[in-house]
Amino acid sequence: MARIGVYVCHCGTNIAATVDVAAVRDFAAALPGVVVARDYQYMCSDPGQDLIRKDIAEMGLDRVVVASCSPRMHEPTFRRALESAGLNGYLLEMANIREHVSWVTTDVPAATRKAKALVAGAVRRVALHQPLEERYADVTPQALVVGGGIAGIEAALKIADGGFRVHLVEKEPSIGGQMAKLDKTFPTLDCSACILTPKMVAVAQHPNIVLHTYSEVERVDGFVGNFRVTIRHKARSVDMQKCTGCGTCWSKCPYTAPNEFDEGLGKRKLIYIPFPQAVPNKPVIDRERCVKFQSGKCGACQKLCPTGAIDFNQQDELVEENFGAIIVATGYSLFDPGRGPWGYGRYPNVLTALQFERMVNASGPTGGHVQLQDGSTPRAVAILHCIGSRDTNYHEYCSNVCCMYSLKLAHLVKEKTGAEVYNFYIDIRAFGKAYEEFYNRVQNEGVYFIRGKGAEVGSRDGRLVVRCEDTLLGKYREIPVDMVILSPAMEPRPDAARISQVFGIQRSADGFFLEAHAKLEPLKTATDGVFIAGACQGPKDIPYSVAQGAGAAAEVLRLLSAGRVTISPVVAQVADEICSGCRACLPICPYHALTYDEGVKVVLVNEALCKGCGTCVAACPSGALSVSHFRTPQVLAQIEEVLAV
Amino acid sequence: MTGEEFEPKILGFFCNWCSYAGADLAGVSRLKYPANLRIVRVMCSGRVEPTMVLKAFACGADGVLVAGCHPGDCHYQQGNYKTLRRVPLLERTLAQFGIHPARFRLAWISANEGQKLVQVVTEMVDEIKKLGPFPGTRSRFPELGAAAPGPAERPAAAPVPGERGAAAPAATVAAGGEAHD
């Protein structure tokens, strides 16, 4: 007979206010095998854990049940407590009477009954637990960072400086991300390129960084410490070894297309670098549009290239690499304001904030001149906040950074043109360091603030008109302007769903990647060894993205420098005297952990590959497969008791 | 039913990564839902054997809920697809046992869908309260023991998934048969 100790936690009043803790304790004390049942204020505290240790030592407990919070929270804590008292950590079972009972129920008798049921199930189950030993695996001392924006760049540099090799994968032809498109940064008005490009160059020159631009991660196999990743190098049509980046090709290419980097405002050639400071500073051919690819004619770039670097026959290339840990920093997209009533795509002088950033930038399509379509300078400019955010028609969330970049743009308009500037806002959220001060500064510069969301943009007498309800005046207003700048929400990238599946990251309701814990694990994901950083997790400004990139790098360095990872002992086993060799389980396993031994005609489990999901166990017609810690008798016993109360 | 209102017992098999975490989130967010759900944690919804579902009904569950990650989001890549393919077979088996389709449900509940859990549990509890206690339970027929489910709720030969309240009790239904009809 097992000797079980049951510990019921009050969690202050978190549990005790809804569950009659004493009644649960007394109920548990009477269950078969239970030697001692106690209740305590905070079981996770040192004195709480000491209760368990003391009882193990003095009463010879060989099994422990803790009825408290979710095992996802404190199972490691109590396992360690058992181990420090010489008991295997897997001889513990937790009954989740907080998240699953006291916090979701108001009815005390019903909550108490449910708590008793869960405790009964845990007591029956723990009696059948077996001691298990954790295993270890070596960690491949190399990291993968996906996304070459500021968060990914920061992460890659930190890991590389820490002495480990990093592969940085970027799907565009150059690293730099969205930050490279910005003119100035709030609230200091630092030139964005001036602070970003040194980091981009550092990436290119770092001996520990391998850069894969114009590349995408196709597939991820394996697990923490040992991921096997397939990277697709898209065909650039340019031999990176031979190309010197001299620029002859893109200056001679006779055709142009809208420039994505300038948000469609300017033109680029069909063989191009996205922007002058691109890293690597080597071009790519736009195969969708290039005349050579479409009709076989032209080929000017190839004829004129002094090093013979142009290769029209280049193919995509698949590269496989092993990594110990992965950081996903794939960034965001801007909400498309063409979906709403703001005249975007209809009136040429309605721009997005990012288009305006390009316009106001010295290397942008107008050489930094703020101008209307006809080349004249605007006399009045409207900036519409919350486009697509804080709007139940589109995104409910606040996009976090738009207030501040709108203020920055207001300042730039004022500085460059002296025009009247109207900000249409719902609330101003100037939450960061020196942000409120910047808001005051912009107000003092004479920028007008109208408290009311820009509801619609129309036109009258050749000018644009912004319609809104001024909620401070309590009046409907129409403001005539020459230019409208929309401040669209940051939203998940269109390929976020695919990326989340490739890396095993969950997503929250708004579509951004989901962190392991909203407060305490902002960089981890549900998949061990895969971390997230930057705006792929939610709207963020530059300092926050940089901090996350550095934080994720610390997570990775922690794993890589430890050199080994603990692997859960929850794995499948085969009873080979029962296995009939039917092989029904083989196609079930996504990890190829099961193999059929032709010699003995049974299935074998490769424990290093098995992740312990137990899907094969449910498929075994003869009951030969089992999975440790979730054995069928253990689960069945739990079911029986959970339902008995 | 005697005076006291019938409170069904619903056993939930929740995968550790999405649905169990979703239930934790419901708790952390202090969302309220009926106390009828009792959750058993499994690593993957693919671990749930049909035996476990039958065992739950045999042991007194009035309903069983299997919850896993959304298709494509499985922590183990494809475990939930196996669940998805097994469940229709299991549903046919349950129908042959005479178990009303509303008593068994498969739901995709992600780690951030606390609200969805509330909705699923509330719906199940409402539906099962209309059906009444599962007639073949150990609690109502102690002499049956755990292994033998009680008499059928509906004719085994005519399972009509999705139909609610239309199942006439079979001639063999004992006194404890469907309460709704």
C-alpha cells in the first residue's frame, strides 16, 4: 500500500474563499492510502514545502498530492521539494483546485465538491505513479534567428558577441526590416538609419554570424537543443561570390517597378538593391517583372556586369543546418487602410504614415520634400490616429506606437513645411520614457489636436475634407486639408499562420504570436527552445523590440552555454511480448520514433526521438504500447475516482 | 428527478499545451463557468483512447469533452489530426451503445481561448441537463459496476448525429432512461 501525503493549499484566499479547504483536507484524509492530509496558507512557500519534506522524512511518505494551482505553474517547484527529501519527483501529482475550481466558480458547495473530486482522482493516480529519471541531451552550440529587423539584429549580435555561431535568416534581399524605412525616431528624433545601419554592418562583418538574406525557413524538425532546420535560399539571379555591388546592373537596367521599400511612392529597377545602405549590398532580380524572364529579351545587366555575376539560371537552394535554439522575430505588417472610409487609394494625397516616412526621408522618392501629388507644398495636413486599431470593425487592440509616431510626424510636417497640422485622436497614449514631454513639445509647436476619430475623408473644391465628431466640443466638424496621413495599426504579418505552424508557436486571438506566460515568460513559447522577440508578439516600439531581442538572446545563451538540456522522461514503451508487429503505430508517430525490427518482429521506440504525446498508445490495437506517467491504468484510475465524488 | 436539480458530471480530457492552458487562462482571467467539468490532463488529445471515454461513461460521467489544439497548431505536429480522425469512429461506437450524441463532444480550445471553454462547457451542461442523467451509470445502477454501461438511451440502429431530444427511449430503457422525453 502506498503511503500518500495530501497537501491542500489556501493560496491566501484565492482558493480558501471559494473552496472549503478543511473539508477537502478531511475528505482526503479518509481516502485509501492517505497517511496524512494537511492544509496550509501557501504550499509553494518555504515553510509549505518544508511540511512536505518533514512528512516524507518522519512519516515515510512515498507519494505526494498537492492540491493547489495549475501544475503548469508549480509542478517543478514541488517536484524539487520531493527530490530534496529523497523522493523521486514523479511520485507527485497535483490537483488543480485554483485555476480549474476556485477561480472559475462562485458556488462554495459546488467548488468544494469539485475540489474533492479532483483530489480523489489525484490520490488514486499517484498511487500508480512510478519513479522516472530525467534524461539529458547535448545542445548544438549554434542559434537560428529568423527575421532581420531590429529585434532579430539585436538578438543575433548579442548571441554572436557571446561567442556562439548564429544564422540570421531574412526573407527580403536586405536586413533592416521596417526600422530601415523610418526617417526619425520618437521621442529623441534620432535619425533611424544613423542608429540602425551600424548594427546592420556589424551583422555583415561579425565572424560568428552567417547571414541568409532572400531566404525563408521551410521546415523545422527536432526539439530543444537539436533542431534540424531547412532554409530555402530563393534564387537571387546574382552570384553572391562574384558580385562586388558596383551598381552597374541597376544603373543600366532599362525598366522600373514600384519601389516596395518606398511603400510604392517611388520607382526601382528590376535588378535592384532595396535601399542604398542595404546589407548585403548586392542586388536581386525581380523575376516576376524582369523582361528577360518574361520574354527572353533584354539581358542588359548580364552583358554589362563586369564580373559576370548575373545568373539567369540560378535555382532556389535548400540548406539544412542544426541549431540548439531558435528566435523568431518576424515583425509586423501595417493595416491596409484601403479597407476603410479614409480615402486611401482613392485620393493621391492620402498617405500612410510609412509612406510619409519615406517622403520625408532624404533618400526617399522626393528627396525629403513634403509635397502633394502636383509638386506643391501642403498648407494644411491632417494626421488620423487609430486607423484600424481600437476599432471593433478591424482590430480591437491599441496598436501602442501610433500616438507617438503620429506626434513625431506632426513635428516633421511642421518643421519641414510650416503647415497647419491637425491630429485627430481618441486618446493620446504617451506611455514611455520622455514620451509625455515630447507630446507637450509638439503641442507647444502649434500642432492642433482634435479629440475625435477621423471618421471619413472626402473631397470638396479640390481639397480633402476630414469629417469627425469633436468629442470635446460635442460637435460634428469638417476640416479642409491638403494632405492626410493615416496612422495604421501594426498587425500580424500575412504569413504569421504559416510561421506559427513551422515553429510550433501558438497565436493569440489578435493573430500575434503567443508568449508562454503573459507576465513572467514574455519571450518563451509553448515549444521549448523557440523564443519570440519584437513586434511578431504584438505592437511594439523600437526600444521595446531591442530589449526583447536582447532578452531572447539571453534565453538562447543560457541554453547554449549550459551545453545540455533536460528531456522529459515521458516517453513511449513497447511491451515486446504483447506487440504483434502489426505496425499500426508506425505512421502515427510524427517524429519517426517508432521502427519495426524485422528480426524480432516487434516495434521498437527510439527514446531520443519520442516526445511522449502518447498518440501511438491510443492507436495500438493490442495494448502493447504505453507512455510513462500517462499509462492507461493511471489515467483510468484517475477517471474512476474523479467521477466517484 | 427528485427535488434537487440534476447537476451533470462532465469529464474533460484536455491536452497539456493548448486546452489545459486555456482552462488555466479561464481561471487566471476569473471567467466563470458551471462547476460540472472535471478535467483530466493528457499530453495530447491524441492520447485519448476510446476506452477512456467509455470508461468515463461507465464510471458515472453524464458527458465527456475531449479538447485539443486547433488543427495545425498541435504541439506534437499532428496528434490532433489523429484525434479528429478517431472521433467519428468513436461517435459511431457511442451511438451503438445508445449514448446520445450531445453527451460527447470534441472541441478545439487554444491556450488563449478561455472564453471558448466557458462557452463549450455552458452549452454542454445546458444540453445534458435537458437530457437528464446518463442512464447507464454506476451511481444509478450500482449493481452494474464499472464495466457494464446501462441500457440504451436511444435505439442503437438509428444514430442521428446532431439531433436533439428526438431520441425516443428504446423499449428496453429502464426506469432511469432519458429524462427529457
